[in-house]
Amino acid sequence: MESKHKNVMIGALLAVVFVMAVGYAAFAQQLTINGSASISSNWNIAYDTTKTTGAGVVDPVTGIGGTTAPTGTISYPSQQSATINANLVQPGDKITFTLTIQNKGNIEANLGQPVVSLTSGTDEDSSPLVVKQGNIKFTVTAPTPTTIDASAEATMTVVAEFDNSAQSVGTTTSASITVTTQATQA
């Protein structure tokens, strides 16, 4: 009797396995996709290189008693990098540079904190947005707004100041920094 139960049990298990195999075969199908896809998005975040001098870009302030106005220039070694050069003469001299970041693509962008570095020499300050070389201190503001839509702009400022506690004055002091914009897709 016991062997009869074993045979029935083995037969039932084989029947279950057979039903499962047939069920799997009925539901398993090959999926074939025919067609093509294209992406028409464009990612292009860059400085506006047309604004290298003129109103709104360089705003000089001559220090107390000064007769020689400070000067400065902006150049663009790449689409995401701007080099700022300041020529200051005496304590109190200051120049404010305005950098314009454009979204020339069609994807919304988030702008992060820019990377600021001296083009030569050693940084005498340790803040990520403030660098100092000799008598000149550069202070960079983060871009505003921090998110820009397609074809929109953001601005940031760089202020170059002649240190008020400097001992050597009367001769032009020059320093340069590079500001690299950081952007990610929104």
C-alpha cells in the first residue's frame, strides 16, 4: 500500500511539472522591437564671450586720493572658463567684473559654485570663492539665478580690491584669476 502511495505521489509531481512546463511555454514569447529613436536635445552652457569690455562688465573705483584709475580685462580661454586680470594702483582701488553665463542649449541647467584659481603664483587665502595674490584680493559671487532655462542667462560678479593694509603703493599691481563655471542638467 505504501508503494502505491509513492507511485501516486510521483505521478502527481510529474503531472505538476508537466503543467508548469506547458504553462511556461504558453507565456514565454520572444519580444521583437523594430524602429528607431533620435534625441534632439542640446547641452551648451557657456560664458557670453561678446561682453569683454564696456558698460556692465568692468566698473572701476579709484581709491582715496588716487589719480590713476584701475583697469581690468576679461578673456575666455574656453566656453566655461573666464580669466580676469586686474591692474590696481593704490589701496581702495576696486574693479567689479560681471560675467554672464548663457544656456545656449535646450536643456534646463543647474549652476553650481564656480571653481576659482589663480592663473599664476600662490593663493594667500583659503576660501573657495576668495583668492588673494600680493595686494589684490578677488571675491567671486555664485551665479544668480542658480537654475537657467533654455536660452536664459545668469550673472556672477568678481570684485578685485587693492588691500587697504598694503605697504607698497604708487606702482601698478596686477593679478589674474580663472573662474570656471560648473553646471549640471536640471
